[in-house]
Amino acid sequence: MRILGIESSCDDTSICLMDITDEKIEILAEKTASQIDIHKKYGGVIPEIAGRKHAEVITPVVEEIMKDFDKPDAIAVTAGPGLITGLIVGVETAKTLSYLWNTPLIAVNHIDGHINSVKLHLEADSPNQKLNFPILSLVVSGGHTELILSREKGHYEKIGGTRDDAAGEAFDKIAKIIGLDYPGGPKISKHAVDGNPKTIKFPRPMMDSDDYDMSFSGLKTAALYWLQDNAPKTENNTFKLEPQILDDFCASFEQAIVDVLVEKTVKAVKQYKPSNVLLVGGVSANAKLRETLKNTIEHISGTDFHLSALKYSMDNAAMIAAAGYNYAKEGKFTNWREVQADPNWKVYQKVENI
Ligand code: KG4
Ligand code: ZN
């Protein structure tokens, strides 16, 4: 089945044409137009600018992807959660194409997309691996930090998550105040490679609490206090750290986040005994988190660990097409007239499939 995936929930306009069956996934064409260079100037995504940019590029990108192909069998579009300004552009484009091509439409939840990203590999043509339930997903991105349990097909249950900032948000905000460009996560992790994570003892809020909840705003405040006490301010209102201290600060901050995420995930694995653990979302590109969680889970018998290819850990349309396939193969489409962008759509509110 050929599916056209459309993703525009944040700052990437991504389109992918995929040939997918139960056995294999073949990416026929894909392109992501990133807005990072635009939002960098502001230190974060400006929703109005994002919406305008998505509207400007989405049609040319769809045309480019489809230029050598006939119309697809289905269209899968991110309908939420995300920024309403971006979601609307993707959803309206998908509805228009669905009407024009008379092609069925699937509204995909962005988190469902991230969860399905583990099926994507870098080879253009790769197996569509089937994962046994229960599946525990650690979804970590700029907007989400959640532990989601799927006991069977069609079941998503949130067992825990952040009570305040998402992990990616904490990375981005701290990066901004030490003068690193948006998105700050990758920059912090790059500096962290050369730093000593034991240099600064940052707190690990809620790490030992009895539940699967987390909190990153206290860590952010602790980092801010440390900077106020230890680093001079620049005229841009950011803190200036000498190169080695910058590396040590980044390594210590990253370690605190990784420790909390790993501890909570392992605790959930011990309780729920999933067959598979998935680490997905933009923050899953973090090498320290990937390695630490992989090494820890691999020592727990009966549980396998899965990551998406780095390229597909960030927002992309291939993961939306892969998630859409689960619905399309069962004929679960939505009439284009009824599909609406929902910035607060929770994957575990509406029980769907995996
Ligand atoms: O999933 P994603 O592309 O967009 C959202 O749905 O939010 O995630 C983007 C987030 C940003 O906060 C970014 O800083 C973070 O993922 N991120 C990282 C790394 N790469 C991306 N955080 C830590 N380490 C990284 N290597
Ligand atoms: Zn995302």
C-alpha cells in the first residue's frame, strides 16, 4: 500500500511517500523542510512564523515528492498534538488532496507516529518488524515526556510522565541561557561529550518517588542558580562559561536528565514486564540516553530494546505514514470533512492501535 505521510506539527514541514506492507517498508521519496534557521534568531519556535512558513513550503514539497508517482492509496496526516498554526496547514493540505485525488485520509496522532518510528530504518527498503505486546514507550521530545504502556493492539495507557517541563524543553531552555542556539538539546549533548558529568551535583527531582512521574523544572531552576553563582553575564543576558566549565556543566545537566529518565523507565519495566521497550522522540537522539537505556534494558531478561534510526527520532513524515498504515490496512479512514487539527489530542485518550 502506498501512503503519503504529512507532518507539520512543529517546525518541520515533512512529506514522505512510502510503500508499506506487513512485511516491508520502502521509502519511495521523502523531504523535510526545516525552519530551524528562522526560529534560531528567537531562541525557540514562534507559532505564527511557523504556520506561515509551513503554508509557504508545503505545496512545493508535496509536488516534488509526487512528481514521479501516481496518487497514493491513502494519506496520513498529523492532526495533533502540536502547534495549531502548523497542524492546520498539514491537515488542510491533506484534506484538499484527499478530496482532489479521492483518496482516503487517516488522522494520525503525533505521539503514535513517534512510537511507530522504531519501524523505520535507514535502508530505503527494510523489514516491517512486528513487536510483541506489552510494549512500553518512553516518549521524550520538546513537548512530551511520557511513559506509555500498550498492553495490546489498540491500547495506550499513560503510566507516568513529567509534571512540568518536557525533557527537551529543559535542554532547550538551559541551552538558551548559556548562549547555545535553538534547538539546544543537540548542542548540550555535543559539549557534554568532552565534559565530566560528576562536576556539578544537580538534583534529580522525583527520581525516587513511588510513581512513574518526573519533574524537570526544579532541575532547570537549580541550573539557573548555579549559573548565577558561578558565571558572569553577557550583554545578551546569557551566562558565559569558559570552555571546560561549559563542557562540564552540559555533561552534569545531561546526566541528571538521563538518570531520571532511565531510573523511571527501568522501574516501569520491573513492574509491567514489557516484551519491548521503545525509546522515541527528538530527545531519543541523545547519545548518552540511547546508550545508557540500551545497556540497562539489555540486562533485563525477557525485554528487548528498540530505537529509531537517528534520522527518524526527530519529527518526520515517514513515522506518520508508518503509523497511518496500521489504520489503513484495517480500512479505518476518516472522511476528509471530519478531520480536524487538535493541538491537545492525547494518544491515550482515544484508544487506537499500534
Ligand atoms: O520530537 P521532536 O523533533 O519535536 C517535538 O515533537 O518536540 O523533538 C525536538 C526536541 C528538542 O527539544 C531538541 O532539543 C531535542 O528534541 N533533542 C535533543 C537532542 N536532539 C534533539 N535533546 C537532547 N539531546 C539531543 N541529542
Ligand atoms: Zn515530535
